[in-house]
Amino acid sequence: MGISGPAEDAADVAIIGAGVVGLAIARRFVLEGARVLLLEKEPDILAGASKGNSAILHTGFDAPPGSLEHACMQAGYAEYSEIRAALNLPLLETGAMLVAWTEAEEEALAAIEATALANGITDVSRLRPEAVRAREPNLSPHARAALLIPGEHIIDPWSAPLAYALQALANGARILRNAKVTAGRFDGACWRLSTPAGEVQARNVINCAGLYGDLVDAALRGHSDFTIRPRKGEFVVFDKAAASLLGTIILPVPGERTKGVVLAPTIFGNILVGPTAEDQEDRARADTRTETLRALRARAAEILPALADIQVTATYAGLRPATERKEYRIITDPARNWITVGGIRSTGLTAALGIARHAYGLYEGLGHRHIPIPEPATPRVPNLAEHLPRDWQNPGYGQIICHCELVTSREIEAALAGPLPAADLGGLRRRTRAAMGRCQGFNCLARLAAVTGRRLAVPLAPGPAA
């Protein structure tokens, strides 16, 4: 059933797209006192570009100085650091080394260091080969030099946006899933948006549709100022046996087109390598290719030779909403009460909270004012980080459902309840880590199907509820 009604009952803002940016914007606008409606076309949140990334909390050391991306990254980093304890968001303090493997790359370090200093990241330092090896003794001895960036860290890529969603909901936002915007009309004061859930109304619209942002703009505004060019990035995740081999994010010297392939710990106790960068037309499919994964694994072993003997736990691919320009494409259309937030690529996880503050500033610039919530509710998300206490370590957890990732029945039940329950297997995996370990669900999917029964909007198996 839709929520259409008199215009005075309209939301202040309708946000299209429940990726990390849309969820961060929903949270910020709710905290500022706006009535927010978030529309997501998929059964669950984070089903698009936000579901696949390297999970790095970036300092913005290499962003173009003075750019909007740089400002949003630093604001996002600062706010994540400020709120993470209250929301129970983990942080794995790894630091990063940007490693030069060739003479040309070594020569490029000076310019990168200068950019970092211009961006206010003053704790970077150059490392000679012996210092590189002292910090990471398992690294290849062919490293010529490195730039140490102590503030680069690893976070949980899914618990953070889930926390933003839950805080938005706890303070009055509404989230509609399976609510693709199929049409819209603006009468000069209010938008009426058609969705499978019915017609909804909002005085303002913020387009955060990610890979489909240009198409949403074209359909509802009549034109788009940019074109999405999906860029696929493939990743390889090594088994937890690799965890002791590396404690620092290993960054490449970036090229003109991409930041390059990263080797990094994960917050779940693995090591990953990726992403690649391959432009494609398809906005929905992100297939992996054997030859690409083989090349990634070989590159990882070149950087960290011991990985040659470590099994691969998982492979995956994500799509980044690249455009014909490198910068963010954030556009206001005051005549239509419209803001587009597009072209948010690999830095979106870090920058999301900063983008949200920027978007609210644009909204205020259009003449809108609200009264911030004085004491907002602050729900906490479950911890899934391997370096912090997990649910299985506490009494009364029931039983272990996923033995690879030690996911408990209590965690599964919690993910199926509450204001934003998991709606499909992808949502359940991102909330619990179930079926994400070495066997990739081979040993636990049947049990998950029995436990979840018909409670998922997209059931794992037909039959009555468990």
C-alpha cells in the first residue's frame, strides 16, 4: 500500500536509493529534523554499488586538493571517528603504505607526499626499503620505498550503512523497499512519485540512485548532466590463515585512470586483493572472470609471496558508478526542488557522511530549515569484526549456524527482526557474515533455509516457516 495523501502530509525529502550515500543522507536529514522517506528498488539495502568495495576508511591524502571529494572524505572520516563508539562501529587500525616497486613509482612518491601535505595529512612519512620490511617482514623484498599514511584504516563496509539506516529509522524516517520509482511529476511545490508500493509525495527529491543515477535524472528531470559508465572491480579474498601475514594496507602508486590494486586485511580476518578496473555497459551484472582472478592472485603473491600457498575463500566483483569525469557529480535543480548525488565511486564509503552534510547544506541553500532533534536515538549494530568480541563468545547464543564464520542462531534471529530485517540472502549475509566463509554456504545454506523459513521476502527454499 502506498502512502499518498494530502500534500501537507508529504515528506520533506524523498531519497531515491538505499546505498551507503542514500542511507547517510537519510540519517543526516532526519537528525536535522526533516521528514524523510527513503525509496529502494531492491528487496534490501546495499544491493547495488555499495555491496562490493575494499572497506578502507580513507584519509583523503591523495584526493585533488580543494576538491569536493577531498572535503567530503575528510568530513566523513571525522564524523565516522566521532560516532563509531556510540553506534558500535568497528575500526581496525592498520595504517597504509603506498609502496613503490619501480624507479618511476619511487620518483612519483614525492608528488603524492606533497599532495598529502596540501590536504592537511601531515603525519605521512617516507620509508626506505629496510623500514618497509621492518613494518611488514613478509612483503616482497623488491619494494624500493614507501609512503606511510598512518591514518588509513579498515572498517566494516556493511555495518556502517546499516547503522545509518537504523538511526534514521529510530528517529522517524521511513524506508520502503521493493519501491522502484517508475514515474514522477512535480507541481511546483510537491513531487508525486510512482512506485510498486503506491504513489508517494515529497516536497524535495534527492537522487542517490548510484549506477542508475543518470537514468533517474533523465526520467524525472527530463535530462541528466552526466552519464554513468559502470566500472567493474574484481576482488580475491584469501583464507583466514593469511591474517598473520599482513597488518598494513598496501596501496599501489595510482595511475591516471584508477587507484590500482590494493592488498589489505579485512575486518573479518581475511586478506583481500583488488579491485581491477574494467568499464562495461551492464549496470546490474558484475561477473568474475577466471583469467582476471588468476592475475589478481598472482599479483598478490608478488607483493606478499607467502600468499602463493594460501587458499582463496571467496571471489567477488563490484560495480562503481563512474562517469565521464573523475569528480563527484552533485547537482542542484532549484526549480524542481531536486538534488542529484552522482558519480560517487571508490571513496563513497568514507565520504558518505561528509556528502550527507554537504547535501544538507545545499538543501538549506534552497531555503529549507528544520529544528534538529535535540537528543536523537542511537541504536547500536551487532559487531562482526574479528578483532573484537563476537556473539558466539557470550552465553546463550543458541547454536552455531555457520561454522566457517561462527555465526550464531541468536545473530540470525536478530537479523530477521527489528525495524529493518534482512529481506534476502544477500541482506542476511551482510548483517551476519553467514555463508561468507571458506565453504561459501555449502555447509550452512540448508540450515539457514530451515531457520529463516518464509521470513525472508526472497525465501532460500519453499516451504512453511521454521
